[in-house]
Amino acid sequence: MAQPEGRMLPEVTPDSREFWTGGFENELRIYRCQACRQWIHPPVGACWKCRSRDVAPEVASGRATVAAYSINHHPWFPAFPPPYAVAAVELDEAPGVRLTTCLVDVDIAAVEVGMPVEVVFDEQDDVALPLFRPVTA
Amino acid sequence: MTFVEDRAVVTGVGQSQIGRRIGRTGVDLALEAAERAVAHAGLTFDDIDGIASYPGPVAAEGGFVGATTHDIRDAFGLRTRWHVSGVETSGQIGTMLDAAAAVASGRATHVLCFRSVWEATAQASGRAAALTTKSARAGGHSEFRVPFGAASPANWIGMYAQRYMHEFGLTREQIGKLVINTRKNAALNPNAIYRDPMTMDDYLNARMVSWPFGLYDCDIPADGATAVIVSRREAADGLANPAISIEAAGAALYERHSWDQRADLTTMASHDATASMWETTKFTAGDVDFATLYDGFSYLCIQWIESFGFAEHGKVGPFLDDEDNYRLEGRLPINPHGGQLSAGRLHGYGFVHEACVQLWRQAGDRQIAKDVELAAVGVGGGPEAGCMLLHLA
């Protein structure tokens, strides 16, 4: 698979395929325990909470809030010119279940804990990266 | 109750030449550290019948794996009855704790434990290149962070630090006081890499890496190796140094091994490790004379301070306001050698080395003046944590 310039794409695994490709259909797909309904991330074939093996991807709303962030100033990748905001966002459906992501369409000086954000997919090669942007009323 | 029934002790330590881009391989440095530690203990390599290291032969960016146990066994022709390395363990000292269990259970008598890095030389073309060119795609533990531009632990740990600052009002100035004190200590350590005094302006105005971390919140890739000899207590009589007891140790991880899913983002695995350690000893935080606490990033040292109970959860900021709490002449000197922030990223083992030389009163100009009997050693960050109380009565 070709590697787009200046970034590192994820190595897609059987467990993570739905997460990385759901965005092509505009869906944020997160594993969920079919027994106790716990959302699970990163995706894996069991529920850490109740140990059920009955887990499957479900479509999350894509709404989340910023739980923590760091404003990166170092040029790690040409595709990510600094400064940019790395954030851990918590899914509205599942407080405590977090995605590490990059915030886009955002004033980095205005990023704060609790900021409502929504998913926007960045299609790169065979994956659609779930990035998040502030919710505009 | 004591760790492994009080049967494991530290009998010697050694460090190689330490520096930036000194042009020596990780194996060369590990051999030098091993020679010095074995001699320091009053042993010969014929006495060494066990070997342990971190992390072992893992795929990693340049210079992270300086030497494996096989490298050192082969180079010196060691005849070992027990050997291990591993990265899925409780911080960089995890396999050292296993070595203690090995000598206690009779599987070995004297174990050479070591950690070697030559990241400064191996990453001469730049850390970003080293972090981002090891493979075409981000897999394993990188899969869910690196594709978003979160390439570095500075990003992942920076988020934890930000949340703690948000919750508890910790300031960059308070963190800076810790960093500046660490540099002040390093000035007394001839082996430290950065020894020039640092001012608050220097700290605050340094190039930003990943807010809240500036350049001086991040340790520096170094070349250097550290070796520690862990011996069975009965075999330690008559050696060169009085035996240092591993009074207690903690290795617990009660949550997922994750950089972003821990339930409380203002705690880390260090809280689990220390909690499990305190359950096994008669000592309390108030008994500790000094501490060597992992500071690969400044914030990790802050986590260890509260994990051990030297400050209450959320109250490390006020603790740092009063330098008498942690300066070399203070109530609880922290990182007398300069930590990884100023003495170099020796990756965990440097903290064990410093705790031992302080207990043996062999620390030279940076020797803590007051009597010291009990040291707290905390190693690791994020989901990686191992800790010890070292005791020399």
C-alpha cells in the first residue's frame, strides 16, 4: 500500500478494520460489548469489564468532549505542521472511553477541557482517520 | 514483612562513561558498566550466575536497545543459571525485581542487572526521524496515536500533565522549580550531561515541545549504561559494600495497559505500584530520607511525588512551592544526581544507581549531608511503573 507523504498511517488489523474504515461511510465505529453494553477502545475481542467475548462494532454518534490536550509545537511529520492540538476526547455515549486524536478547524488558543467536539473523517489511502472539530451551534 | 522474605540485596553498582554522541556502541557501554559494578561489589565475573535486563531485543527506535542479555553473556563468556529480559514488566526495573526473586528462590546467587542506551549517538540524525521512520505504518501500541500526529511521549504525557494542571491548578512555574532544582543538583555531579545553572526565565522561555512541556521538561537522549548487582543475602557477607536491602517493592498495574484509557487521567500506574508496595512494609512515606523519581518528563516526577505520598493527590504544586521540601539540603532531597532531565536519559536504572551510592555515602560533592537510611525509588511513566524502598541500616 502506498504511503502518503509525510505521515504514518495505521497498520490496519482484523480488530481495527471497522474503526479505520467506517469513516468512508461517515460512521465512527467503536467496539461495544453485546452483553454489558460497555464501549471498548481500542478494539479487541473481549470486554475488559465483564469479560464477555461477544463484542462487535457499533456506530457511535461522533460527538465527544475534550478530556485532555497538548499543543504540539515540534515538527514530527510534514503532514502535521505545528502548532496543532493533540487531544484525548471522550465519547458522549461513554464517558471515560477516549480516543486520542487531532483537533482540526480549531483555534488552538481556545481548546479547553470539556469543549464539545464532533468527528470529521480524513480519508488517506485505505483508512479514514477520525479527527475532531469543535461543535458549532 | 519484606520483599522476597528479605533474601535479596544490592551489593554493587556501576556506570559507564555517560554523554552525548560519544560514538560508542550500547554493548561497549554495557560491558564497561558491568565491569565497574562487578568490581564495585567485590566480585568477579565468575561469581555472576544470573543476568537481567530491560527491555530485551524489542523493535525500537535508534539506540533504545543498547545491549541484550545475550550480547553481554556472549561477550564475557558468562555461565549463567538464570537469565531474563523483558519489556512487558513493571517499568524499567521490572526484571531487576525478578532478579531479586530469582536469588531469593535459589535460582541464582549474584545477578548482573543492566540497562544500556546509546540513543544520542544512534539518533544523531534527529529524534523525529528515529521515531517516525522505523516502519511504514504505525502498529502495536502506536496504532491509535501516531496517525494523529501524536508521535512522541511528549504528546501523550503532555495530555496527562494538562489535565492535572486543569484539575488542581499546578502551574508551569511550579514545575519549573522542580526542574531548576534538578539542574542545581546536576551541577554537583561530574557525570551529569547538563550542569549549567538554569533560571526560571530559561525554563519558561525555552522552545515549546508539546504544551505544557517545553524543552527542559523533556529528558535528553544519552549514551550510557548502568549495572546493578543483586545478590542473595547469605552471599553478600564480606563483599566490598554493606548490603542494601530491598525493603519493599511495588509492581502493580490495576488498569488497562494504555496511554489514554486510565479511569482517572490525573493518576498513573505509579499510583498502583506504590499502593501495592506500601501494603507490604512497616515503613511509611514519612520515614523516607530521600527519593530518586523518574523524570523522563518533569510531570512524571510530579506523579511519583504524590504516588509515594510525599504530597497529597493534587497537592504537588504547593509541595513544589517550598524548595525545603525537595532540595539537596531539604527534608526529602529528590534526584540528587540531576535526574534524567539534567544527568541524561539512562532510562530508569540511573535512579537505582543514585539511591545506592547515596546510601553508601559514595556520592561525592552531591552526597546528602544528613544521615540517610531509607530511599524511595520510582521508575516509569504512564502505564509503566515499578518502585522500591532501599534500606541500609
